[in-house]
Amino acid sequence: MVSVFPIELPLIGDLIESAFPTWCIDETEKRIFGTETCFDGTPNGVFSPRYFSKEFSGADPALGGYPTNIDIQYAFEFAAPYLGQACAGSPHHCAEDFDGTTQNCKKCPKVKTDNDSGPNGPGHIPPHIALASVTNYYNKIISDPSVEVGTALADAFDYDQNACRILPNVLLSMIRESYPRDPDTGDAYYPPPFSVAGGAFPLEFVNLAGESCEKEKAKHADAGALDCFEQHSGDVSLYPDDLMVGHGSPHYCTQEGKDADVNNDWCPYIFFGPNRGKYRHPHIAFAAVETYLAHLVMPETCGTTWDDSNYPAAVDTTVAFSYMENNPDGFMPSQPLVEDGMWIWPGPLGGKKKPVKGFFTFDLYVAKEPEPPLFGSSYCTYAPDTSCYSSGWPACCGDDSIHCPDMQPDCEVKSCETIAEMVCGPSSDLSELCDLVQRAGLADDLSEGSWTVFAPMNGAFEDVENFSKDTLKRLLLFHVVAGDELYSSNLKCKSPQNLITMANGFDSRTLCNNGRPTYIKGRSNSNTNPPIIVEANLDACNGVVHVISDVMLYKEYG
């Protein structure tokens, strides 16, 4: 253990740079390989110095992302499980039937408690609060001559229990010292990170300006000074014309995106002005402080860089994104694709249902008050569970706050649909395709066997009324793969592996955006406006369906 501790913690930017060493880049911001040291003398690291998007957080750092709150094992995240619902993996808990395609998942609640001793402990605590609390604690003990700093910090760590991270119970005591609960209500107030009371995190670069900044100041009147755009970056004239000025959060969305109420997390971080690409998540700053303090206390076992030996995880912790629209200017990050005033969620990789290791909370996933029949409840999910009913409601629902019926409900046990049933179902948006499938005599074929179907949505078909049955059949067979089930993960990006032989014998081609299957086209489709994969990986009994925005063409039709 070292005997001398600095009188104050180093600048947070320096701590992050030390714990998460970044790439060397040239004047065009392209990554430089083959050198150990950058022009400024810093080591050539593994993380991007220009951070623009949350899309790759949790993925390989070569893509430009950083670890997530789950990756750093932040104790008080209480994230939503990865069950394919909107906002899975974030602190926003949407119910399993939440419609993420029409509603902003940020409206879903976070885990909140009125005491620290229940099954969910303190509930979600924003990482910037942990960062501020640890900083406050260090400043207090270093300024108190009666405190042995080394001993006090050593008590915060136990390598055998928690490696180079602060023990959760000690971290919570630090947080409650700076941010106590109200003794009457049990509530805890957590000021925003860009306020003095919230830690004045200098790398937040929040999108608040002018009127929106003043409203935020009124909302947090006791939080001290707020660092809005005018303070951290300058005049609002720096904003690109298509952005909405001052909509809050560190994300910078287009006016079109905000009019469609997209999730801010899908929009890029600051990508213009003097602080371009410099945003860093508070949880990254917190991990950097943990790394620094652990090295001071246990220099033999904890190094100066964040332990990334197991990162990225075998099952990635990235979150589901909407479809994104690339900007032709390489300096402009992609924004959520908005069509007809609506975004398209989930994107080409689906909802990302996966078994991620970590501490997740399931309470709110099934917390929406159901109406009989209780599809999604413990009674009717897979088969009627009469033993559950006989044990008594509401215990059968698994949550005493849920209203359950007084009488045993009738459950219509759902079985899977064939592709033909999925396309021709009463609630399907593929009714035009259904009519054409029946006209071409393909309905029986799509009811058995194994298929992958790229299904054009309603409105995609034009000028097919005069097609003969054989011509129509050949066109529709160009939208299916016989005898194989191809999910998004099976669709390749590079030629010639991205060619798919369709059931009529001609090849279609997958096109990708940022390494993800986004478009699929025939040789006669436009290269500038190919069909979009609108909804991927819809499971049927006998295959998989991908909804696409337009018809694929393997030949020109007059």
C-alpha cells in the first residue's frame, strides 16, 4: 500500500485517458496502426478518442464503443433484462407488451425504492451520483488530519470479494452520505450530472441551451450552477441546421427525430464545435476513478488501466437500436431513420434477446395490469396452470400489486403460426402480399416445409395487376429461400458471401450499414434506394419472415 496520496484526485479527463487509453488518430480522425506512441506522447490504446454513438457501447472497442454499466459491473444499475423488449439492458423497464415501435421507451420506469434494505436495495442510482460521492468522500478524508487515508481507502476494497472495484455496501454508504434519503418520504434527490450538486461532470456536454437551460435551472433550483451549451461549447449558431437545439440529455437529435419522439439514446453525442466527440459516460468516469484508487491501495494486484481482459463479453451487452440513416458527410454520425413521421424499431438486429451475465430486475417486465385472458402472466403464458390458480390470486401473478380476476380465466393457448398464417392473419400488414400469394397458388407451399421469406409490406406492390400467374409466381419466388431459415445473423455483408439464391434461381444481395444487414435487393433495384429490412426475424412454425419496404426485382418489368 502506498503511504502518500495526492491532495486531490487528478482531472477526470486524465483519469479516463489513463484507464481507457485511446487510439492514435491522424488529422482526418482516421485510426493509426503500427505505432506504440501517438504524436502527443500518449500510448496507442484500444478505445476511440472520438465517441459519437451509444450504438457500439458494449461491443468490440475497435468499433468505437466503450464498456456499458453492466460491463463495469456497476452495482446500482438495476437494468432491464434482455428479453427482446424495448430498452432491454437499460435502466428503463418496459413491460413485455410495450409497443416500442410507436412509443418512446424512455417513458418506461426505472427501479425505484423508498428504502435501501428491500430486495431491490437502493434501486437505480445514476452513475454520476456514485462518481460525485466517491470524489466527495476522497476530498473529505484527505483534508482530515485525523484520518489515515490509506486505511480508510483500504476498507473500501476487498480483492477476494470484488477485485479492483469498490465494495457495493461501502459505495452505498458514500452515496448516502452525500445524497441521503428524506426521513419522511424515503425519497432521494439525485441532481443532474452537469450541476454543481450533481458533481459538475465536465464531460457531459448536455444539449441544453437558452430557454431549455433556464427551464432546467428552475427545475433544479437547489442544484447550483448548471453547465449548459453556452457554457461548455459556445454560441448556439454552431448547431447544424437540421438539429433540434436544447432538447436535453447529452444526445443531439434532428428536429425530424424529435418530432417523431425517437429515443434520445439512438441519437449521436456531440459531433460539432470545440467538444466534438469528447463526451464520456459518467459510468466510464466512475470506472476510471475506481481503477485509480484501487491501484493506489493495491498496486501489486490492480493496474492503472481498466481490466478489459474479458471485454467485450462473449454475449455482447449492446442495446437494440432503431434503423439508422447514414449521413454522406463522414464527420456527421448516423441519426435514426424517420419515415412518414415514425421511426422503425427494432433495427436489423432485432430486439437482442440474449442471456447477458449481470444483475437484472424482472419485477417491472410483467408489472402491467393484465386483463383476462392473462397472456404473459404465470397462468397463461404457455399452458393453463391450474395449480397456480388453486394456490390463490393474486399470489399466482407473482406480484401483490397486480390486480387478478376473482374467477379462473379461460386461456386460449397460442401455438405458432405458419408463414402463410402470419402473412394472411387478420392483424397482418402484409394483406397485399397475402392476396398475391393466393393468386399465385403458393399459400399451400408456405404452410409446410422450411422457408425464409422477405415480405414486402403493404403499398410496396405496383403494376402487378396484369402479371400472368406464372410471372407473378416467379416474382414472389424471388422473395423466398426454400429449405433454409436465414436470420439476420446469417445474412452476410461482404461480396460474394452476401449473395442469396432465391427460390426462382436468381440471386439477391444483402447490403449492410455499420456491419449490420439493413437492405436487400435484386440486380434491377436501385442502388441508391434499395428495399429496407423493416422488421427482421419474425418466427413462424416453418421458417422466418423479414418484412421489407419494397419489392425486390431480379429483372426489369415494362
